[in-house]
Amino acid sequence: MECLGIDIGGSGIKGAIVDIASGKLVSERVRIPTPEPATPDAVTERVRELVTQFSWQGPIGCGFPAVISNGVAKTAANIDAAWIGIDVAATFQEATGCSCVVANDADVAGLAEMRFGEGTGRTGSVLFVAIGTGIGTALFYNGQLYPNTEFGHLRLKNGLAERYASAAVRKKESLGWKAWSKRLNRFFVQVERVLSPELIIIGGGVSRKHEKYFSMLDVQAELLPAKLRNRAGIIGAACLAAEHLNR
């Protein structure tokens, strides 16, 4: 079975057709810049454009940067606040004419990593952390997801953790790996104090450069870079769509 997976991020909206059984992309990966401001009308139009590029008429799964409850956005992270209270799934379905299921972006990326990546077969507590424009998290216990954790919104240094230690902040403030690692470590101290995960999987673009900073992180958990990297959100979203259809 194949589904279209769409990953909506702070800087880009990515999509590809995914073979659900293998987790492999069976089309090219298409990226469209996230509009500024990322209002409901603007983002919905970009999603419609993406679906049109694939000439897609089947089910769509979408990772969205917000707490999602029954398809409705309850928060807005790195998108316009006008999304709060909107049924994202229904909005995208109306715009594309395709059945659509929506979940938190870090949750769907974590689902992919647990199914096809470093989390495969792992039991106990696993925390997936996507570090990019913000810091997204997905928490699993014995393979089961606890949705919408949003630990990147923990308070740290008089603000949100993701505004202090994300990859975007590292670039914006021209931080070296050592200086940035100290910030990231403060975040993980907070997380481990609350959760004590057995495994932490780091996703997002910085997972490709893990050798530059992993050795400087003082965490108790086993620490691994994500296997699927920037494909995880697309793959997980597509798998979510397939699961929704099979219910």
C-alpha cells in the first residue's frame, strides 16, 4: 500500500509517496518553502500545490507543528497562531479532495523511527527529539506513543527550551558546537529529571553531524542519531494515514 506523507515544518513543507510496508520513498521528495506568515489560507494552498504536483488522489498523512487533538490544532509552534482551533485535517481534506489524517509533527517522525529506524524492536521508554527550527519530542513506552508531549516548550533560561537550544538558534547566534552543546545539555538535564528515558534518539538535520556534539552531551540515557533523518516526518505521516484507513 502507498500513501502520501506530508511534513509541515517551520521553514519547509515536504512530501513524498511512501510504501507503507517498507518505509521507502517511492517518489521524489518535494519541498516547498513554508509561507511567511504561515496562515491557514497560505499553508493550505501550499499543501494543495504539493498534492497537485504528485497528481495524488489517495490518502494523505500530515505531520503538523502543533498539539493536535482529533484533527484540531490546539497550539501553534512556528506557524501562525490563527491555526489554533482549526480542524487541520478537515481543512486539508476540503482543499485537496483526499482523505487526510493529521498529527503532531514530532509524533509522526518518532513513529517512523520506531517502526523503521533506531527504535525498531526497542522496549522500555524511548524519547525521540527532533531538533530543527524548534525542538519537537515524541515519547514511547514499549512502542506505544504518548502523543503531544512538546518538551521543547519546557521553560529554560527564562524562555522556551526550543528558543534557547534549537538548531535554528545555533545558526542565528553563530554558536560553536561546544557552546550549543552546553545549551542542549541543559535541556536534556530537565528532560531526564522528569522522564529518565532509556534511549534518546536525535532527529532533524543536526543528526547528520552527531559526531560534532554527541561526546559533549552528558546524558544518562543511551544516545543515538536517527536513522531516517529528514525523511522521518514524511514516512511517519504516510504510515499514520494507512493506519487510519485500516481502523
